[in-house]
Amino acid sequence: MADPAVPDIPGAAGGPATSGQLPAPQSLFAPFADPQGGPVLTRIGSFTAQPAVRRIMPAFVALAAVGGALLTWDAMAPSPQRILYSQLGDADRAGVAAALDQAGIGYRIENETGALTVAEGDYYRARMLVASDGALATPESGDQLLDKLPMGASRTLEGERLRAAREHDLQLTIAEIDGVEGVRVHIAEAEKSVFVRDNVAPSASVMVRLKPGRQLADSQVSAIVNLVAGSIPGLSPDAVRVADQHGRLLSRGGTGGGSGGGVDSDRLDLQSRMEAKLRDQVSQLLIPMLGEPNFTTQAQVELDMADVTQARESYDKDGVVRSETQQQSQQSGTGPAAGVPGVLSNTPPPPTQARPGAPQGNAPAPGAAPGAPPGATPPPTNGESSSSRMYELGREVSVSSSRPGGVKRISVAVAISAAALKSAKPQDIQDIQALVSAAVGADPQRGDQVKVVIRSFDAAAPADKLAFYETPWFAMLVRNGAAVLAVLLVLLIGVRPMVRALRGERAGGTKGKRKGKTARGKAAADDEDEDDGDGVDILPPTEGARPLGRQAIPAAGVIDMDSDVSRSDLLARQVDLAQRLVAEKPDSAVAALRQMINDPGSDETKAA
């Protein structure tokens, strides 16, 4: 008796699909579209029970976990901030913060710098709000202070208000200098009067509050001094004092620290610059010859800071007569009567008396004119003479000035590594010493010294080396490592247990299903041997069973469900089709089962 024809099973090896016998594969969303699927939870259970859904469930859970973590991070992480104002006083910062609070705009104040920041999206809105609300007050100028002067103010009040306006303008000007956070200016100016012979010269003092970590250079201090002195008539730069918030005097001419050390500060500054210049000259000379780490050098400069001015004026000892003038006059005879009016002055002289032994009237008196009678009195004689001489004298004036900063002596010491000059000769050392002396301009007559020695250097570790945990790359590595560790913890604690649970559930269900189908297949085969009638419920074999006919399902030994997912899916489809075939055509299924039992050898060969 010929065996009945066994229908071809779609998906089996070599078997064409028959569209008239088997329906098309259902969609994954069929449980939701089925009107008779039951409640929503039942439909969801049917949807997740499908093999394809079970396979993609771990990946879906992992993606959902990562997406949830990203959403949580986006919700909790602060939005990008932008600096709204970076340099504000406490009062201005409080006003801006109050305006932002009233408008409902979030802001942050940096603890390190005090800068006020807002979200990137609220930046321009916050700027417009602060500008329109007037929270950031514009500094009042000196002219505005003068405009507030009341009518009928006294002269004293006008003078004080004018001085305050001038101080305020100077404060606003000095505050624009880089590094200055706040400034106060005080002007001391006496009232001028025409009744005072010597008016007191004005003076000024400036107190600056510097920004954290900043320091004013000497040029900036000098600029402040000259700025104040140029703004006040009659104020000398020497009468301006500048101090900082730490009480250090910054201006020159005082007796404080800072840059106002006077001559000592100038001497130290000039000395350090000259010593650095000498060291740089020696280094530029020896680096090409020996290498930078093979020598060290130090220089010492002694300066003469005396400021001496001498003036000398000298004349020649022996003068030369340049001109001489002499005058002489003589007058003789009796002049006209003269005298002081009065009785006593006009009294005639007493009469003359004869002296014993003297000639009496025979010889003329001495001084008498020739031919005069004897005894006559000679006429009176008046004479005058004067002489004037002018000498040419040599005059010499010399002025000498000695400015501070002259070099008294230079001392230079150079130490060379013994490794750099292993086979050096004494002549080589002398040549190096001569080169160094020429480079620094040493003068033996002035007492300058240049010493060059060769010594062994110790290879010490470089100083000021930061520890590895203080470097920037270590902080970045810690941040990145913490982020990676957080992701790994999420995967290990959250995702991995869910994936293992889903895989264990699927593996347990597959094993139980395969064991049940195998037992039922064996029982059906035994019943077929005892009873050849129709109406027997025969289940298709699964693991270790025969294929249904020549073009049947391959054995489970060939299909490894745990290792190959695609082949497991194919086996599940074939089992489903076999169940449908048994339900729809039991006669054909029984015939196929009989053929498998009667001819096992050929089927095994074909299956292999």
C-alpha cells in the first residue's frame, strides 16, 4: 500500500511554501490589534512573550536605562552660565540681585571672583532688565555735585563743595587704572588771602584699594601722583602721597615701605638690575661653550649713591694794572675874606711880639715873596692831589656734580662643572677668566675681581616640581574616571541583573517546553504503535525527534537554540507549523509519523 503524500512544510529544507495551506507570519504587534486579546495587561504579556520581543528586550532595557540616565543628568545638571557682571561692589551686586529676584531670573555668584552669572538663555534679558530698572547706578560726576548746590550758599560752602567735586572726579579717573578696585582722594588746600604774605602750599593724599593678587607698578604710582598734581593748581608732585589698603606708602619721598624707600630703594633697584645684566652677559658667553647646566655665575656690584655738587671761584694773586689816573692842584695868596659870621670868628689875631735873638725887620720872613720888605708874612698856600689805579684780575668759576649710581667695584664668580672640563688645562681656565673679565668690563685699577673655579656638581632633583595630584591632567583624569565609573555602576547594578533575569526566564521556559514536547512525542509514538486509528492527538517532535517526511524538520541536535538565535527562531516556526498541520490534517500527520517509525534509517540519512 502506497503511503499517503506528505505535505511540504514551509521553512523545511528543500520544501517550497504553499500559500493555500499556511497563513502568513503574524506581526509582533498582533496582540494589541487582536479584538479578543483581553485586557491591556494580558495583551502586554502576550506581546512580551513573543521570542523576538524577548530577544530585543535586554537591548531595549539598556537603551532605556542610558536614556533615563541622560535625561536625569540633563534635568539635574546646571545650565550653561554666562558672566553678567564681574566687577561690582557689594552695594551694586545687592541691587542687581534684588532686581533679578523680582523678575524671577536665576543667578549665581562665584565664590572665588564674586562674579554674577546667569543662564545663557537669560543673559540679554537680564542685561535689559538691570538697565531699565536702574539697579546698577551710574557713578555721579563732580558737575552733578555742583548742580545740587543750593541758592544763597556761603562762600565757605561753595569752596568745600568745589573741593569735594574735584576729589570725586579724581576718584573716578584713578579707578580706571588697571588693578585698582577702589580709591579715595583727599585734598588739603588753604584759603588764599591777600592779607597773608606766604600762602600755605596745597597737598593731597590718595588711598587705593587694589584687587586681590594685584600690585601697582612704579610707573602706575608715578602716573597717579602726576595726575593728582596736574589737576590742582599750585600742587607739587612731592606733596602727593599714595598708600594702599595695607598701609604701605607707595609714593616716593616718604619714609615708609613699598616703592617710597627713597635713596635706598633706588640703590637696591639699580644694583639688582646691573647684577642681572652682568649675569646675563656671562651666561650668553658661556652657554655655547659649556652648556647651560654646566656652570653657575653670580655677580656683585658696589655702587656710589652719593649726590655731590661742587662750585669753586678763584682769582689770580698778582693783578695787572690796566689804567692809572693822578690829579694834583695848589693855590697860594690871600683869598677874600671868609669866615663864619659872628664876633668870635672875626676877631683879629693878637699882636706879634719880638723874640730875643731874632732879626728885627732886616730880613724877610720865610715864605715871603721876593722883594717883600723884611718882616712881612708870606701868603697862605692850599694844595690837593689824587691818584686812581685799575687792576685786571683773573676770575675762574668751576662747578662739578657727581650723580648717584657710579660703579665702585665689580665682583664676578663663576663655578664650572668638572664633568664639562675633564681634561682642562690651567691655560684654559685663564682664558675663560679673561673672557668673563672682558664681558663684564672688569677694571683691575678699580679693584674689580673675577674668579673662575672648577668643581663637581651634584645632580639634584629639580625644585618647585608639582606633585602629580596637583597637576591639571590629574584632575581631568579623576573627573573622567568618575564619570566612567558611574556608567559602569549603572550597567552592573541596574542593567545586568535585568538582562540575566530575562535570559534565565527564557532559558527555563525553553527547557521545560522541550522536555514536555519530548515526553509527549514519545507517548504519541507508543500510542501509534498500539492503535492505527484516526483521532489520535499527535504532537510534532522537537528534541531528538524525526522529521515529518522526506522534507521534514531537522533534528534538534543540529539546531542549537542556546548558541544560534536565528536557528532557534526557525525551529520555533517549524514546531508551530507542525502543530497546525496535526490540528488541520491529522490523517497526513499520522501517515508521516508511521513513515518515520517504519523507515528510521533513511530518515536519519536524509536528515544528516
